[in-house]
Amino acid sequence: MTIRLLTIDDAEQYLTHLKNVLHTKGIYSVSNEEEIAIEWVSNSEMWRFRNETTKVWAEFKNGNIIKSICTEVFKRIPMVYFTNYKSEKTNLYNPFIDVLPLTEIIFDYYENLGYFNYMTIRSTNMFSLKRYKLIENLSPLNRYNCYYDEIIPPNQYSISPLYKELLWNRTYPIELGVVSMSLKQEYRRYGNKKNIMFKRTDEPRIILDTINQQE
């Protein structure tokens, strides 16, 4: 098994990999979306290799890409967006478990750069909090808390302008979940400060008598 960051030289192979998995996985899993999916791959994915905020990691077997995760760093907020994760051989009961070796490397990479928050938008059938709970004790998930920020019903737009934009201003015929993951305090670079907290006191506040002070 080889995992590495892809370069522009890997772009064509990456597109082939995506086309192999788009028919059955992700937000394009419905049959009438297949033609749109292929067109979307061809028109939108190649630019990622020329975008400095986007990186793609992949796992290789016998020289071929079998798993991949594409990430994008938001410019205005310290968050990493998992734009896609794909595996040609998927655990139907818990698809996310297949890409854990990739996430281990990616989380380490971004944590060292000071990024502690991640988000993705996935079909709730593929990424449910119930399924996450079953594998949250595995590394690297054991370092993270996971939440749903929004559930987007089928054929409806997100209520968030940001999520709507990330979904290409389109609706999809399946239920989507906006998933966020946040690194637990003890694993952050300021983890040694986790016990510092505001201490409540019942003592009366001291009110300065500015008039007397002036006198």
C-alpha cells in the first residue's frame, strides 16, 4: 500500500478513478444523476491540481488509485473542507472506515499547520452519526468530535449560503448531511491550557467611585 499527495502528473489517473466510483457512491448515487456526474468530473476536477488551496491524497495498489480524498482550505476561516472521499471497494455498512488510513495522514498534515476543524457534505446513508459512533474509537477519529451542522432534505437547497455554494447551487434527490469534525482540546497545540477556565465568584463586584478618586 502506498499513500501519497498527488501532483498534476496524476490528474488523468485521478479522473479515471473518480469516474469508476461516481456511479454508485456519494451524492451522485442516483441513476438519473450519472451523466451530470461524469460531466462534473470532467469540467471541475482538473483545476484542483492547479489550485494552491486544494490537495488530493490517494492510496495506490499495483500502481492504480483505489482510494482518494480531496481537501480544500478555506481562505477566510481556519477550516479544511473534504470535497470528496472515494473508495473503489467500499464497506457498505460503514463506508468511511475504508478511508481511515488516508485521513490519518491528512489530519496529521493539517494539524501540524494549525488546522483543527474539518467539514464535508455527504449522503446521510454514507455518513451517519450512528455509524460514526461505531468507529469513533479508531485512530484518527478518536481525536475528534463529530457533528451534523445541517440536514438538507432531498430536492431542497441548503439554508446556508456557504453550503449552497459548495453544492454548486444545485439540489440533489437524496438527503445530505453537512458534517463537521473538531479536534479535541487535549490534542491541540494549546491542549496544556485545557484546565484553565473562568471561575465564578459570588463576591460583590467592586465599583470604582471615579468622583472620589478625582478628588
